[in-house]
Amino acid sequence: MPNLKDLKNRQRSILATKKITSAMKMIAAAKLKKAQAQAYAARPYTELMAEVLGDLLARIQDPAQLPAFLVGREPSRSHMLILTTSNRGLSGGFNSSLVRMAEAQINKLQTNDQAVKIYCIGRKGKEQLARRYHPLIVQTVDALDKPRFHDASRIAKELFNLFENQEFDSCSIIYNKFISALTQKTTLTSLIPFKIEKDNPAQQRIGKNAQTSRSPYEYEPSETDVLTQLLPKNLAVQIYHTLLENAASEQGARMSAMDTATRNANDMLKTINLTYNRTRQAYITKELIEIISGAETL
């Protein structure tokens, strides 16, 4: 028969945990609202930047005029993989899905005889990848709850310098794209060479412009000069976009995970309360039987 004192201690422990998870859920919900607004606000600018670059690419006919920072180096012998995770856990499968995709991509690149270098944004990514790929990690920076463009620009500048020093030939980034509070899509995006994803609205506009041979843009002094100036800015914009998407996804995943934990705590409390009441009833019944038996003996 379970001990009443042990059951009471378990009740207190679960109740304390429930209070923590409930508070964390409310905090994540408040942070999610702000992070979601930031992510949504940045999307039009990111799409427009991609549209302009795509339009420039379509105009430049000579591949030799395209900067290496835009198209990468061929053949690509070294690849920089950027992994964006969080600094904290308690967010369900948010970090594990990112790490799984990173490991799959590392294996794929190594199978193709490419040297892999890893740039970790967020401590959780480094902690998990370091177990198998510690020598490949070249840099780690903390993730931010409120990413700033300044932070993305600093990372972009560092990557630009590494590329110019021929430390890598191509680059991609892994992050969670925010769909809703309950849904995040683990995404791999190529930064170098620059590619526009199929689901990007900019891709549809570029396709229409190509079909009509008309473009809403004019460039001075030349397409190549404008492209050269835009490339470093575009990298910062793309990284900033992924940081915002990842930050919103993290809060959504944490809110969902804490909601599930709170519901589980409620279920456990119901079960333990039922067990406690039945055990207490059994103890009382047993004592009554002993008292009655003693009275009959007398």
C-alpha cells in the first residue's frame, strides 16, 4: 500500500513544477507576440531584396561579371554551415530538429568530399554538435531573444572576410521558419551561392518580369556595380531574417512545450489525488476494522 507521506510529497512536487511550467508558458506567449511581429515585419523587405538581386541576375548575361560572393566558387571544396539554435532548452523538439538536419547535411557534404566548417549561433547547437564534430566548429555566438540588425551585420561581415580569405567556397544556413505558434518548419537555405526559394513570393514576380521582358527597376551606374554594393547588405538581411524567424519559432515551441507540460502535470495530479484518497480510505477502513475486532475480543 502506498505511503501517504510519499504521496503528499509527490503532490507538492508536481504542483510546484506545474506553477513553473505555467509561468514559463505565459512568459513565452508574451515574448512570442513581439517576436512574431518582428518576423512578419521583416519578411517584405527580405523578399524585396531577393527580388532585386534576382532581377539583377537575370539582366547580367556574362557569368564572368558575376561576383564570386554571389555565385560561390566552383568546384566547392569547402562549405560553411551556419546552424541557428537557442541558448536554452525546455522548448520541445525545437533544437533537436535543427541539429538532426545539420548532421544530415554534414554527412551529405562529406560524402561529396567537401570540407565542412560549422558556425553555431546559439549554445544548444554547439553543445550537441561538439560531441561528434568539435574540430569542425570554427565560431560560436549566443542567440538573442531580440535579434538586432547590428548583430546580423557583424556576422555577415565576419563571413564576408572569411570568404574573401578563401576559408570556404559556399555557405548555407539552417533555421526554423515560423509558421504558427504550434508549427515551425526546419529550413535549409543557401546563402552562397545566392538562391531564391521556390516558396518565396519574389520568385513569382521575377518569373512574371522575365516572361514580359519588363522590369520595374533601373540601375545606375550599372547592374554589376549595384550588385557588388548590394551583396554584403543582402547577406546581413538574409541572416537577420533567419534570426528573427528562429526567435519567433523558439518562443512558439517553448509555449507549446510548457502548455503540454502543464497539462501533463494536471493529469498526474488527478491520478495522485485519486490514489491518495483511496489509500487514505483504505487506512481508515483498516483502523476501523482493527478497533471493531479489538472491541469484539473484549
